Amino acid sequence: MVSATTHYWADRRHTLAALADRVGNGEFYRFGAPRTGRDDNPHLGTGAYALDQSWHWLWLAVAALFTAVL
């Protein structure tokens, strides 16, 4: 349930972007996004992708720990 809830929350995109802005990682979150006025992506990966995956791995670890303890 923990994993499902946190995945749902983070995959709304605007929620994770707001969290990144709040903790001072907004610039990293926007790293690699298409440039304004252009239909491109100058990087292979993006900061949004990296933070999204880190968020999921963190909460999968919390869920696994929670499952192991209970």
C-alpha cells in the first residue's frame, strides 16, 4: 500500500515538481527538458526522470523494510 500510494503521488508529475522546488532541487528537476520554443531535448536523460526513479526506489525500500519488520 505504501509503494502504490507513493507511486500514484509521484507520477502526477506536478506533485514531484512542486516538492523539488520546495526543497531547492527545482533547477535539477527541469534539467534536460525541451528548450522553450524548440521541439527538442538536448540530453539523453532528464532531472525529472532521475528524481522520479530515486523517489520510487526510496519508497520501495521503505515498503520492503515495513514488510520485513511486520
